[in-house]
Amino acid sequence: MRALVLVLGLLGCRSAAPAPPAPWTDLLAEPYHLTAFGGEGEVSLEQGVLRLAQGEPLTGVTWDTAVPAGDYELELNATRDLGDDFFVGLTFPIDGEHLTLILGGWGGALCGLSCLDGADASSNDTRFFEGFERGRAYEVGLVVEGECVTVSLDGRVVIDLDTDGRQRSLRTEVGGSVPLGMTSFLTQASYRKLRWRPR
């Protein structure tokens, strides 16, 4: 009898195992369009590498389909090839609104989320500074759960923020990046991974 109870208990544990993670959507395999900033540089996708040439000042691409909604995680591998300003300007959806993750802006090192309570990444409490080397690839993770945003850089959490009660908005310049877009500023950037999946 005790053995039967043990077996049933083990079966119960197995049935409660977590579901496997959802499959990734590879954004580099999905259609996108060049964001019409005016003065944008060329965009190319070759051998799985998306390159944004240096713009005057912005170059970017926008995805209109296959974009995340609800709770999700997003991963990207990004490199600043040339220039000294932001090489990641990732506009992403959150709870029906949008924010932009900036890495390496305002002269090369400033990072944060734009915009919170009307303040961009240079002026709100997500601001931090990071030295980025040209030619080096950086692994970036973004998790959206409800109104919370977590950002990691090379596996280290750099932003962990509950935006509940905060005004979320975009700088006017990146309005064309909605619903999901990647932008660089006076900088040539390349991306070897850009994908998302539901949580």
C-alpha cells in the first residue's frame, strides 16, 4: 500500500511539471521596413546579421507583424561598429503603451528607458552609465511582465522597474518605431540575434 501511495505521489509530481517554454520568434527572419526618420543610413541583412549604417542622425527598422504582446522576453546581440552614440534604441510594447531602451547614448555611455513621467533616459531613475567597446558584441535581455521591465546586460541585471503609476511615453523622434523598432544614432550598429517569446 505504501509503495502504491509513493508511485501515485511521483505521478502527481510529474503531471505538475512546468510546461516547456514557448518557441522563439526570430525577428531577423520576419519582414521589417526602414523607419522614415529622414537622413537615415542604409540597412542590410546578410547571413543573419542586421546592419544599420550611420544616419544623420538616426537609422532604424520597424516590425509591424510578429511583434510581442502581453508578457514576453526578448534577447538581442548588439555591436557598436562605428560612432560614439547609442547602438541600441529598442522601442518595445508594454501594457498597451511603449518605451525605448537606450544603450550607449549621449556621447557613448548613458543608458536607460525613455520616457518615464515625461523624462527621457538621461533624466529619470533608470539612468546608468556603461562603457561600450567598439566591435564587441553585447548580450541584452529584456523581460516585460505586466507593468514591470527587467533589462540585463551580459547576464547582469541593470534595470528592474515597476512602471505601475508611471507615465510611459516616447520621444517624438522615435514615434515611427512603434510597435517594435530598433534605432541607432550617429552610429553604425549590427545585430546577430534579435528574438522574443511569450512568458
